[in-house]
Amino acid sequence: MSFKDSKVVIVGCGNVGATCAYTILNQGLCEKLVLIDVNKDKAYAEALDMEHSVYFMNRNIKVYSGDYSDCSDADIVIITASAPMPKDSHDRLEMLKPSMAIMKSIVGSVMASGFDGIFLVISNPVDIMTYYTWKLSGLPRNQVIGSGTNLDSARLCCEIAKLYDLDARSVEAFVCGEHGDSEIVSWNSATIGGKYIDSVMKDNSDRTKSVTKEDLQKQTIEAGWEIFNRKGNTCYGIASSATAIVKSILFNENHIYPVTVGLTGQYGIDHAWLSVPTIIDKTGSKEIVEIPLAEKELSALQKSASLLESFYDELEMQ
């Protein structure tokens, strides 16, 4: 796969979908970028606005609004459309029922076009919606990926980096499990410059101060709500996260990201779809990476898997 003839379709032109499109466009990742939305005027206007911006980007990218027939030869279809978050809710799982009908319609329409590329699901609750997309599409597991805890992991790394005045990319720490309250942090494998996080926190107590790993995990879980409660949406972080995944696919980067994939025995989990570190290449999810988890972390990850699986029967009845 290369830039030439590469095509990405984004379904849903709300804040997240439009920001994803602009981020992909700004990085020049594909030759064709297509926007689809139930509000055709919104999709047309977003695409036209972005088309005008290309003039200033030194890019040769065609961006336009389209319909599901455009998915037939797409390399990636990104699904961002979902039901709105219930008022005063802080639980993404509450979006499940209203989102199911939307997802069923989208995936059915995409597959009717003859699509055989890679689905990237962003719609919440993302882990369950990714599983549902896989079931509805009939595609191999590797061709369906959810954005999962990729952004959560970035948020955690940013918080840790602030403590020690570091570039966040010097921190490697994975958030795994559900993109939600049951997510876990793999502290057992977390490092800063190759040094385990426990040692860093202990050896730099003057900078760590009273901050604990529990504090950092809580901040990570609540970060999205901190943004949502103040501006009504989150869009830049998730768009950048999705774009990084798209780039690893289109450019065959083999980058490791914690994304939602279907486990088949890894970590003692079979059948559940949730986030774990995964190698992403041109085929989609190339390989799940089993990092060493502490006993409590593994137990918590398995509980997160059980929580997500408890919703699958409801999906099967639809």
C-alpha cells in the first residue's frame, strides 16, 4: 500500500469525524479522502471547506463528500458516527442501545458496497461497537480495529511526563482493557527512558511528591470528561490517535498501539474485544503483543473483558 491510489472514507461528520478528516488531510496520508454523513449538506460543506485548505498545504489530495458506494475500493473506513452521550452521564456504555441501530445501518451499507478493507471504529462504546462491527461485517478479525485506549495511553504518558518535565514520548506506558472505567494501567511494564516507573517515582521523590500511581490512573480515566464537561466534546486527541493508526496502516509502519482487537487466548482471554498493545501494519492488526502484567493487573484486565462480554448477548438479539 502507498499514497498513490490510497483512499480513506470517514462516516460521520460531527466534531470527531471532521477533525479526523482535517488531521489526515493536514498530514497528507492518502490520495482520496471521502466524507459521508446522514446530513449530506454538512458532509458537502466540510469537504468543500477542507478542499480550499489544501491550496495552502502543498498537498495533492482529493477530498469530497460521497455515499456508501465510495467504500467499495476504500483502504480504510473510519466510523465516528454514534448516538449522543446521555445528559449528565459519565458512562460510555450508556450509549450502547441507541448506537446499535446506527452501527448496524452503517456497517450494512458499507459492506453492501463490496468493501474489503479495514474498519477503524471510534464510535462509543468503542470496544463493544468494534466487536459489533466485526460480527456484522463478517470480515477477518485483523481487518476490524477500534481506537480503544490509544488516547488513554497518551493521556497517561502526558501526565507522567509533566511530573518530570519530559517529552511525553519518553514515557512508555500502556492503558489496556475497556476504554472506560474498568481500564487498567500496565505499571509492571511502564518505563521512562528504559527505567521502570516505580524506580523513577522513588528516585525522584522531590518531583513525584505525593502523586501516586492511583492518582495517575484516576486522572487518565477522568481526562476525557474534564474536556467534555467544559467544551461539550473531545475531538483533537481522538483525531490524532485515529490518524496515527491510519498512518501505521497506510504506510505499513508496524507501530505498536493499544487498540481494540479480538483476543483469542492472549492474557487468558478468549472471545472478548478490548485494548491491548498490537502491531498495526497494512493488514490491520498484525499481531497482539503480550506484555508482562502483574498478577493484579492481569486479574483486572480479565474482569474488564468479562464486563464487556456481558453485553454481547444483547447484541446477538438484534
